[in-house]
Amino acid sequence: MINNFPIWLVALDYFLACLMVILLINFILNLFLRESSNFVLYRFIIKIAHPIINFTNKITPSFIVKPLIPLYIAWLILMIRMYLLPLFLGYSYIGKFAFVFEKDLISEVKSIFLNIAINLNYGM
């Protein structure tokens, strides 16, 4: 499926998808952990997410509560991925290009589980 699209557009989609996932993980971890937490994964995610949040301060409305800012930016990235990236290919690709990263991820997970099921069924 990726062969149908230019590699630069797929790479840009993958990059934006990774940013979106990092921001979503940051939001979810903010729900359960304090900012002063010493949890290693949380510290790593914060080090990656805070430059993104600081970069988008100009477009973030001031009425959004601070813990919701990563979710808002992830939503903006989702809108860019869903509506702006397919426009580089033309209006006819709006439904076809959406979520290339997620489609590839799901196909890989399905193949992993299929291989596990085959190995368990045949005892290999």
C-alpha cells in the first residue's frame, strides 16, 4: 500500500504519527503521575514532548488548561494528517491516504498474532 504514495509523504506521515503518539502518552501519563515523578518513561516522554509544546505555544489558545495542551496539539496533528497531507496528492486521495501509519501498524500486529497462533496450533 505504501508503494502507491511518494516516500516523502509517507515519511512525513510517520513522523507526525510518532509526534501524536508521544503527546498522547504524555497526556495519559499526566493523568496518573505528578510532574515531579521519577518514573523513567515519564521523564523520557516529557523531554521529548516539552519542546513540541513550547514550539506550539503561539497557536495554543490561552484558555486551554495546561494538562490538556498535549491532547490539543495531538488533535491538531491528527487534523493535519487527516486533511492536509492527502491534499498534496490531490482531492481524490483524501480517503485513501488517511492513517498510513496505523494501517501498517495494524497489519504488522495481525501478522505477529497470526504467526503466534500458527506456532501454537502446530506446536512449532
